[in-house]
Amino acid sequence: MNLSTPLYALTTSEFIELIQEQLKSLQPPIKNQSAILETDNVDINWVSENLKIPISTIHTKVSRMEMPCKKRGKPLIFSKNEIIEWNNSGRAKVIQEIDFAPVKSTKKIK
């Protein structure tokens, strides 16, 4: 098909043929894409067990929008990757990461 012809000048059958050619050139979708998406979804029990926090705390954090959640309501659905990233970003600093810069005192020593 001649690509120099403007789209508005194509007949319906020529336009359909053009679209079909373009779709064939695209890469086929991943075969197990639905399985990948399903494994990323986790429930509140998984979050509670892996983060070692009570379910009631999870409900509170989700309602205050302090914790990422894919689907609110019943049941709560979380993204495993988002929960792991959220947990890692909010972790407490270890001693090696704390800045031990000396604090200047405003009191004069006599």
C-alpha cells in the first residue's frame, strides 16, 4: 500500500488493510502476561505476614492513605512490588547511616 496517500483519501477497505498491516508488524503480546499480573496482587494477610504488622494497622494506614493499595474496600488488594518499595523506603536508618555531626551548644562554658 502506498503510504504517501493521506488517510482521509483512503477508502474504508484500504484503511482496514493499512491498519491490519500495521498490527501485524507489532510484536505479539507476552503469553503469560495475565499470570504475571495475578502474581503481583497480594491480599492483606500476605502484607501482614511479610511486614510483621497487625491487620488492624494495615486498615488504618490504608484509610489514612499512608500505605499504597491497588483496590480499597473488601477485599483490600495490594501490589507486591509497591508494598516492598514502600517498606524499604520507610525503614528505620541503621547506625552506619545516621549522621553523627557534632551538635553545637549555645551555652557558654565557664
